[in-house]
Amino acid sequence: MARFLVDIPEEDVARLDALARAEGKSRAAVLREAVTNYIANSNKDWLEAGFGLWAKYGFTEDGMDYQNRLREEWVREWDPEYDPAKHGPLPDEKDVAT
């Protein structure tokens, strides 16, 4: 087993000691457990962790449809996709608040 010299703020040491007392463990045992848990949770593949994230939160719209719907607000009358019936006329300069 390797040994490490680590600088930890006093308030964190106090919380660590309180946690160790409450669990009936040594400070070193609590730190070893924390490092083990940290490594176990941080080794997840980022792609795997993000896959299906939208569905997990109830978002069912296709990603490309969502992206296109958001981009619709950027269409201007000089764009090939512009359709006055769909996008409406652009406001005249006199109608724009200054």
C-alpha cells in the first residue's frame, strides 16, 4: 500500500474526523473508501454516461427535429428557407423599439 502526503483544509479535516467517528472508522479508512468510490464513479465512459440522457428526462423529440425547430427563429427573408406564411414578415425599422 502506498502512502501520500496531502494538504487538506482544516475544515475538511474536521468534517472527515467527525465522519470517521460516526462510522467507527479511522481517518485513513474513510479516505481510502472515498478514493475507491471516486475512482469507481469517474471511470465511466463519457459517451455511455450521456447516451439516452434526453429520454431519461422525458424528452422524446428527435434531436435533429429539435435542433431544426430552434433554428427556425433565425430564418430571415433573404434565406432560401424563408416562407412568409410560416415565419411571418420582418418588422419594419419604424416598428422596432429603440
